[in-house]
Amino acid sequence: MPEQPDLATIAAWFTKRLPDTWFNGPAAVTLMPGGLQVVGALPEVEMGSEPDAALRAAAAAGRIARFREDTRPERVAIAEQAEAQFGLPVTWGATCGEASLLFTPGGESAGAGPAWGRRGDLVKV
């Protein structure tokens, strides 16, 4: 297993590797026991005339779901590269407005358990 670099090195690697169009600014990269967590902020949904909280939450959940599906092949490739580079599985997540969600626990496919959290866990960044 490669020597584990510090979090600043890992975060810089992700900042340079992730497409600029994915998130509003750099993703939050956290070193958790057994893996990395990468969570980015998506643009909030423009809703027009002040929707209630339930409508905003539904729109945010839809935006996160679309991001998850649209970026799946690239996220898998980046996670594989990161694991080869740093020896740690990657858990992805996204936030949109008040909604936050982890959706790909790192290491689960290898039987090692999630890097941090479980699919569907809410996260605060």
C-alpha cells in the first residue's frame, strides 16, 4: 500500500482532477477512518415565487439524483485513480441548498464496508 499522504495533498489532487463544472467551488475532501469522503455543493434550483420547504427539498433531491446519475462513470474512474494513488476508497456525496446526501460508500464493493457513512446518509459539510 502506498504511503498515506496528508489531507492537503489529497484535497489538491481532487481539486485538479474534478471537472470545474461539477460543483460550486472545490469539493470538501475529508479523511475518514478507512477512506476518503468527497462532497461538493451543487447549484441551488431556481424555483421562482417562494416555494415551500417541501418543494425546495424535492427540487434539491432531484438535482442531487441527476448529478449522481450523470457523473457516475467519471466518478467511478476518479475514485479508482484515487484509490490507486492513495490506497483509500472514496465515498461521494453532494449538497444542494439544505439537502445533503452520501451516495457511494467507498470500499463497499470490496466487502470492506463503507469508508464513512452509509448510502443515503445525510452529511453536513
